[in-house]
Amino acid sequence: MSNYILAFESSCDDTAAAVIDDKYNLCSNVVGTQVIHDRYGGVVPEIASREHVKTIMSVAAEALRQAKIETGDIDAVAVSNNPGLIGSLIVGLSFAKGLAWSLGVPLITVNHMQAHIEAVRLTEPELSYPYLALVVSGGHTELVWFQSAEQVHIAGRTLDDAAGEAFDKVAKLLGLGYPGGPRIEKAARDGNPDFVRFPRGLRQKGNYNFSFSGLKTAVSDWIRNQGMDLSSSLQLTADVAAAFQASVIDSLASKTFSFARSSQIPTVILAGGVAANRTLRDRFIDEGRKWGIRVIFPEIRFCTDNAAMVAAAAIPLYRKRLFSPLTVNASSRKGTVQSSKNMPDPSLRKKKIDV
Ligand code: KG4
Ligand code: ZN
């Protein structure tokens, strides 16, 4: 008999729920994206929290309906409780706590960035350590070396803007709107990546940190110095988008593979919203071939925020019975290393759990 986990994700502007069984079979995956933010050119935190409150119940019901299970079939409730927008996290966490309490099942809290990485197990459940993961999202850019489940090291991180944030800011400069990543990727398809060479941040050998705020300033200065109205030239917009994207991809790929090679890490994972970018994925595949390093990604639909990744990240914790007390809090503190408060707690163990 299967055990089912109902998982929630509400850390930013997506209200999502998914059902998975403890063998990594995904039974449903529902994502409600809040389009209301488009008109403000970015996520408005207070609006995001209120939208989560409005939709979380129906998203949960739809996830159960698609999975063809009922609340009584749920064996654990999982939720990402950090990092993210604090108001948004609290909505998902409170809902998950209430549901776990009312059903008498354990609560599992998951780090959102770790969930981005664990999304690869939806296609490769048996993935083994060691591996190097580059997590690139709207709020994070981190290079994390998993020697084992317990030995996790941050090899590098951004010192200023995250990669996704750079995409969003430059898209705004180019008048492409929000969210910037997919729009820059689309515009760049018709552009020349060598049209202008924008800077690559922190290029010194052995420096595995990232920096993207100088790049954003360089794009902004370049546009101003041209004295041109970009909106009058689709080709110019495409060329600048392609040249900007090339700079981001170069920094991400060169640092990731340089670290993997120097530490002889056999596998590289690319995860997070920016990992949905096909040009970036192609570059990682090329680098992997060149250096004999295996490269894996989550499926594109599991790269941007979703609850299937939270469900996948909850499975190892469920198997080890690492549950959270109902007093656990949400936190906006940045970072990938597991910082939720799961711990063995016999009072929360459900009898029917069979590991
Ligand atoms: O992981 P995610 O969905 O949310 C956060 O945890 O932040 O990542 C969202 C970020 C946004 O900055 C968005 O512009 C970027 O991922 N993104 C992309 C693409 N799709 C989403 N960036 C580049 N190319 C894409 N195709
Ligand atoms: Zn995310």
C-alpha cells in the first residue's frame, strides 16, 4: 500500500499543491500563478500573501482530486517554510499545520532551495552523492557541494543580485515586463549574443562567488549611451537581450564547471527557476560533454516554483521520520542548507508509517 504526502509551496507568487507517494510517483501537481503582479512589474509581497489565502484551499482540493485520493488517505503534510517572502510562507505553513493537526498526521518542513535541487529525483529517484548543484532562482544563486546528505558545503554564492533577479531587472530596462527570465530568453532567440560584450563578474581564478549587479549597470549604461529608443527596434532589443544572457550564462557555467573539475565531482545539477532557460541548459550539456561530467536538470515544468519539488524533498525526511513540531516557524533567512526544524518526534509518528 502506498503512503501519500500532500505538499504545499507558497514562498513567493505561486500557490501550489502536489501529491506524491513515498516511491516518488507524482500523483498530481497544481500550480496557481498570481498574474496580478504583472501590472506592478514585480511581486508585491502583501498582495502575494492575500492571494495565497484566497486560493490555497481550492489548489489543495484540486491536487487531491487529480490524485484521486481523499483527505483521509494523506499520511503526511509537507510545506516549504524558508526562505521566501515571510507573509507568503506563513500562509502555506499555517494551512499545512492546520491540515496536519486536523488529520492527525505528521508535518514535514522543507527548505525551498533544497526542494529546487531535489526536483531532479522526480525523474531520478536513485540519484547518489556526491554532486554539485547550482541553484539559480529569483532570490538565490548558490553553488552547493553535496559530498553526502550530511556533508554539504556552500562553494559559492552571489554577493549581490541573484541570476533571476538580474534577468528581471534587465527585462524591465528593455521594456519586456515581468517575469523577465522567459521574456529575455524569448527575445534573445532572435539576437546576436556577441553583439556587445558585457562584463562577467568576479572572473578571478578560484573565486566561485557570483556578482550580477555590475552587469545590470553595464546594460543600463550601454542603453543610455546609445541614446536610442529601444522600443523602436525589436532587433536591438533582441541583440541586447542575447548579449546580456550570454554574460550570465558564461559566469554560471564557467564557475560551476571550474569548481566541479577542481574538486573532481562527477555530477552537476542545475536547478531553480533560471534552470528553465534552454540556452543555459544547452551550455551546461556542452560543458558536461567537454569535461566528462554528468549534467542533470529537473524537467522544465519542475524548475520554476511548484509543490512537486517540495513533495520530493519531503520523501527522505518522511522515510527517516524527521517531522516538525506544530510550533515550527517560517523564516525568510536565505540559504540552501536545510534549516527547517524537522526532528525525530515520536509523538507525531503515525502508526501506519511503514518505511
Ligand atoms: O525558482 P523561481 O520560480 O522562484 C524563486 O524561488 O525565486 O525562480 C524565478 C526566477 C525569476 O527571476 C524568473 O525571471 C527566472 O526564475 N526565470 C528564468 C526563466 N524562467 C524563469 N530566467 C531565465 N530564463 C528562463 N526561461
Ligand atoms: Zn524558487
